[in-house]
Amino acid sequence: MSAVNLILAALILPLLGALGIALAGRQPNLREGITLTTAVLLFACVALLAGPVMDGVRPEVVLLTPLPGLPVVFRIEPLGMLFALIASSLWIVNSVYSIGYMRGNNEKNQTRFYVCFALAIAAALAIAFAGNLLTLFLFYEVLTLVTYPLVTHAGTEKAKQGGRVYLGILMGTSVLFLLPAVIYTWHVAGTTEFRPGGILPDGMDKGAVAVLLALFMFGIGKAALMPFHRWLPAAMVAPTPVSALLHAVAVVKAGVFSVVKVVVYVFGLDILAGTTGWLIAISCFTIIAASLVALHADNLKRRLAYSTVSQLSYVVLAAAMIAPISIVGAALHIATHAFAKITLFFTAGAIYTAAHKTEVSQLDGIGRRMPWTMTAFAIGALSLIGIPPAAGFISKWFIISSAAEGGHLLVVGVLVLSTLLNAAYFLPIVHSAFFKPLSAEDAAHPHGEAPWPMVLALSTTAAGTIALFIFSAPLLRLVQQLVPNLS
């Protein structure tokens, strides 16, 4: 199959899967079989595209041209390839996990859940393959809309309130900031196409560059840069598989992917020189402030949510340092954070399903009852702290190295402090789970691991976190193509 046909297949398969899931809604086994089959076929299509992209091929498909010079076009480059591989591979694992979670908790509206999940993956792939700003903007908005029913899945007033915050912030930032940024870019550049080295004209006023950068950075609300971050903890009212989707597979990854893509392919590194100091400062503030909130959060999902807010700003910070090595670190952190954070959310859902616990203070001794789950949690935590042999060490190494080489000593200090805070809010959970005794109440109510599909999924992503560290060479080869001049 040609690269063009593979692109089309990757975009169409989740849509066909969503249709099949809807038609099979009254037959749960068939519905979930269609979900898994679609996920596997999608990953196969994406994986077949990886080889040509690694070899320098940039396949392209023009879908339509609604306005002269503004086509809806899909073109695969290294960063998009990385995002597509993450989204398509983790959809398989999340689907396995979702089967155990949705059945184990007797969730309602399961067919709608699987349909919207498939549509979200379709939108994420379209974002990954977007060949210009127009295409990126269109499917960025689609992703917000199709994930809204997932956020409000429970149907409670709390879920609806969380959904309103989710939709309000993401749509508001897009309309107020991102859309004007796209229009202004088209005005000054005459195109919205993504090109290596950027598309903005040489000699553009530095003040205008800084304003345009601000519009993009705050307009990409899915990157959760403060103060536009509240949608992310608000969305934690959703079922845990949705939280995993938001934090690891599609939504926040679409945000930080868009940040790096705009920096590399719209601005280019040269034109941004001298304009990113404010972005570095806000990123550093977000990293520390979110970590402090996470440190004091007793609810496990809230702690993980604010951890995500902090970790996303690692990517924004790395992009803001506009050095080849920092861009590589930003791209790597998209991948390493995805595997670590989905593992942590999987474990949170497993704990809720098996033990009906949601608070950190309730987890004393739970590692004896759920050793697979809490071992996976420990691996995910080590990755986000940045301790080898977990993959997060690699991306943090690149980011800190870039800060040190660029003379950003304050940034180095922030990253070291953040690492200590990560350890402070993750390691006590691991210690309590394995080394503290069960309370008398817990000892009187024995339980084991969550349903096996959930344990299989979280074990797979934990193993993937280690594998990304051990077998990092292909990943490095791919992301280094973003900055060919990296020595």
C-alpha cells in the first residue's frame, strides 16, 4: 500500500470503527472486538508509515481546498509521526484497559464511550498529520468537541460542571487567541503551511513576533499553561480511561505537540531569538506552582492531574529555549510522559475498581494486595521523577543539558527543584503502599488486583516505560530529524 493510501486509511479507520461500534452497541463482545480490531489495524497503518518517514520521505494528501491557498492537507513529518505512533499504540492498550474498567464498574453508556473514544483518536491522528495551520486548527477544535461527552460521561451535576469548564476554557482560548494567531500568520506569511525553519518573513519586528508567540502559546489551551490550566483538573470527573485519554493519548499531547510544531515549523528557531524570555518564566512558574498543588492534593487523580500540568510545561519550556537539543528534549518528553502518565492513571483506576479508594491517605499497605498495580505505579513515578532505567530520565537529561549549555542557570534550578517535588509527591505513595501496614478496617475487607484486562494494560505501559529507555535509539533517530543541524 502506498504512503498516501496509508495516510487515508489511518484517518478513515477510526471513523469506520466508530460506526461499527455504534451499530454493535447491543452486543458488548462484538462492540469491544470492533474497538480492539480497529485499534490494531490503525497502529499497523501508522507503523508502516514510520519507516519511510525515518528515511526522509514526507508523504502528503490534499483533502480539499475551501479557500484559495488554504487547503486542508495532511503531511507527515517526524514530530507528527511520533504523535501518531503514541496515539495509535496507546489506543490498543487503553481499549484493553477500558473493557476491564467499564465492565468492572458497571458503567452506563458504554457504547457512546467507545464511539467518542474512536472519534477522539481520529481527530488526534488528523492533528498529527496536519500539513498546515488551518488543518491543525480545524481538528484541534474537533478533538475538543468529541471529548466533551467523555468528560461528562457520568451525567452528574459535578460532571456537567467539569464539562463546562473543559469546553469553556478550551474553546475560549482557541477563539480568542489561536484563531487570530492563525489568521495573522496567514496575513504576514501568505501561507499557513508548516515548513522546516518557519514561514514568517525575515526581518519581522521582534515585538510582533513576541505577540504572535503569546497568541499561539495561550491559544493552545490543551498545553495547560497557567493561567489556562483549570480545565485539566476539572475534567478529572470523567472515568479513568478518559483521564488516561486526556493526559496521555490525545488531548494534552495534542496541546504540547502543537506548541512544538508551531515553534519549529511556523516560527523557526532563528526568528524567536530574544522573544521567549517571558515564556520561559511562565513555564517555570507553571512547573513549580502545579507541583506544589500536587504535593498537597490527597485525591490521587487530582495529584496526577496537577503533575500533568507541571510536566506539560517541561515541553513548553524546552521549546522556549529554542536550541536544537532542547527541541529534541521537548519531543522526547511528549513520548516518555505519555507512557508514564497513562500507567499512573491506569493504576489509579485499578485501585478504585478493586479497592474503591480514591485518596492517597487510604493507600497504606495496598501494595501487598495489589503488587502488580503498585509496581507499575512505582515505575511510572520513577519515570516522571527522571530516574533510570525509566524513560523519563532521557527527556529530562536533554532538557536540563540544553538549559545548562545555554546558560539558563535559573532554569536548571527550577528543573532540579521540580525533580525534588516530583519525588516528594510520588515516593511517599510507593513507600506507604509497600511498607506501611494495612489499617484494621482494610484488613477486614480483603481484595486482590483489578480485573485482568486492567492489570494487563498497566503492566504493558509500565514495561513500555522501561523499554523506551533501553531501546531509545529509534526514537532518538526520529526526533533528531526535527533539527538536522544537531551535532
